[in-house]
Amino acid sequence: MNFLKKAIVAMTVAVIFLGVNSASAESLKTLEAKWGTPKSVKELANGVERRIYGEKDVVVGYFYFLIKDGEVVDRGTIENLDKIELKTNTHKMSGLMSSYYKKNNIKVADIKAKYGEPVNKSTYDNGMERIVFGPADAITGYNVFVVMNGRVVDQGTTNILIKDAIEPEGPAISPFMAKWYKNHPKSVAFLNRKWGKPVSVKEYKNGMKKMVFGSKDAETGYNFFIIKNGQVIDRGFTDSQS
């Protein structure tokens, strides 16, 4: 980096941080009220988190803050976002049975006609369904089928029934973002003008909606917004369209 660029970087950082309190005095709550949702969050050693905020500046990159025990302990700039590691709940396909179902088109209606109604169902992150039929055999357990788009893609046995996910009354709302949007109102019409058509809309029992917009960013995923009475009250990032 040449001298001129170093000077620009130093001046830019100084100007942006002039209005920020000293690191020891600023809380995570105050930080998120000013900067909004972080672009990435990474756990470092000794209970410290690195949170990266804002759009990338062409000269200095992204701005980051180090958080420990809910307080800002340091800050600076960084060239790239931290990669977010996302754990995915998926089914590991068997060899023999998955090959069989590739060649034989067996539908969910076919296995229900044979086994009756399932005793347990659950959904994987990639949209596949795990459907379990009983009663359980004393040796092999329950019959389990993995289904995608209405047809069977794998089969096996299990002694484990996975508790069905209970649809929540409504999503968890960030109090920081809710306060920000109260002071900076944004409507659904505004989102549609800026982001286009959502890739998915999920309605909750309490009347709230989750609107997911694409395209998917390689680091942060999709943008989502929580809507109440036609107004945005929260936003964040998600790895899936739902």
C-alpha cells in the first residue's frame, strides 16, 4: 500500500469512528442500534466475537468490532467478510435402496396404501421429508422412507422418532432492529421496489410475515425481513429460502 493510500485509509477510519464512543464505553446494544445487522459474526478465542458491519468500502474494506461480554473492546477494518459456517440437517443416502428408487418411481401415495398413515414425519433442510411407518418391529424397528417432490428416494429402518417441528406463533424479533425500524419506517411496497419479488413468504399464526429476497450471497445467504401490519420490524440473513 503506497503512502497516499495509507493516508486515505487512516483519515477515513478516523472520520467514521470520531462519532463513536470509546471501546470500553460502547455496548453491543448501542453498536447494533447504529450499524444494524452484522454482515458476519465469528467466534474468536477467549469469548471474543468479531462482528463485521456495513457495505464494503473500496479503500478500507469492511468495519469490524470485537465484542466481549456484551461490550466493544476493539475495532478496525478488514478486507473480507468472515466465512459463516452453516450446519445443515440433511439425509445421507444409502447405496442400494437409493439406487433402487432411482429406477422405480414409487410415490408417497403408494407407500401410504401399503403401510397406512405415518406415525412420524420430519423435514430436512434441503426439503426432503422423513416419513416413518409403524408399528415397530421388535428387531428392525420402524420402516422409514425419505421422500422428495412426492416420490420415494430412499428407505431404511429406525428406532428413533423425531419430534415434529411445532410451528411457532411468530418469529423471534431483535429489539435493536425493531427500534431502528420504528424510527426509520419501511413498508412492504418499499421492499418490493428495492428488492423485487420475494423468493418466499412465510405467514405466522400471530399475523407476522417473513419475506425472503434473493439472489443468495455466497457469504451471508438471502436477505429476509419480518413484516407486521405492512411494515418492516426486523431483518437478517438466512441460508435457505424458507
